Amino acid sequence: MTKRGLKAGQSSKLKYDELTRSWRRRNWRVFLVVGVVCAAFLLGSLAASIVLPRFAWALGLVGGVAFAFFMTAWISPPGWVENWQLGAWGEEATGKELRGLEAEGWVVLHDLPAVRGNVDHIVVGMGGVFLLDSKRLSGSVTVADGVMTVRRHDDPNLQYTHPGAGHLLGLARETHDRVRAATRLNTWIAPVMVIWADFPQSAVEHRCAYVAGGHIAEWLRSRPHVLAQSRVPQVASAVRAAWIEAPP
């Protein structure tokens, strides 16, 4: 947990909860109608099962279906809202992978506020300073010439180019500028997109590195050392001060 009191993925989870509550409030009339209809089926099936005990199992099934239908509607916000939940799961998964590095002396910060959005993770170790952005994607991922393409499993002809690298490079520059302004340390910040999806390449290095989620700790350990172990706490303190103590 960071000094901001947030764990990996927590701000995305909070945003998902906020948007879900707002969606339910805006559609309360729809939920009211659906709830009344489903309740009528549920109560009707219970009452009928008393009168017609021979059909209790079938009537109970009708009531269960009605209840399940309402709950499915209640917990199924639009896709753009659910994306926040998927983002939280990706960040949480990355956070778990990074715990081993913390035990080895690396410093890991999670969920830091940026001018636009937030920084998922910043990792500081002898391999340098890395800004990680977690992406949980549905499909098969390939990276060529710094462009990430996602193809749907059910139809490989359905594909799209993911635009996240540009935003991540911007966050890396913002991190560099914050650290330099706060401490005068001119430390290079390496942007890394952590991919939770089918990613056969495992790792591709470009202006932004692309690394499969299950390999992120191993990949970070393999980076050439650019900081002495004694300097890691100093650089980590500079990053922490620039992000946590300075206003976003």
C-alpha cells in the first residue's frame, strides 16, 4: 500500500463502483419495472408450488430464473464501465507479480495521480526506473514496429490497434519532469506496457517496452544495472516525493 492508501488497481475499482452506481441511478425506472416483474414471477412461483406441490421443482426453477435475470441485469453495466473493472484486475495482477521484487530491495509504487488519469505502477531498482501500465485485453496481441494489434480469438479478421503507447510515453515524460523539478535528478524513466492477454512474443522492446504480465518480474530483473543498490532508496524517494507529495 502506498502513502496515498491505495493498492494496485484500487482507483480503477473505485471508478468502476462510482460509474456503476451512477448508471443504476440513471436507469432506476428500468430496474424498478424489471424488479417488479421478476418479483411477481418469484412470488407467484412460490405460491403456486404450495398449491401444486407436484410441480414445485419446475415452479422453483421459474422463480430462480426470474431472480437470476434481475441480478444479471443489476451487475451488468455497459462495456465502457466494465472496462474499469478489467483495468483494476490487470493492475492487481501486476501488483502480485511485483511483490517478489519488493522482497529483493526494489521499490514499487502503485496508483499515482497524473494530469490525465493515473500511473498504474512505478518500479525502482538497480535496473533503473520503470513506469508500468497494466492492460487486460481480450484477444491475441502482437507488436510490430511499436504498434500493438489485438485480434479477437473468435474471428482473427476482427482486430484493432491499441493506442496506449502514446499515453504511456507521455506519462513517462511527466514522471521525468516531476522528478527533475523536485530533485534535479535527470533520471531516465522507461515506459513498459504490461499485457495480460494471449501474447506469444512475451516481450518486445521499442520506445515503449511490451511485456507479458507473467514475465514482468523476470524481465525487470534482467535489465542491465544502471543504479548502485545504495542509490535505489534515494531515487525512489525522489520519485515518491515528485508523485505523492507534489500536487498532480
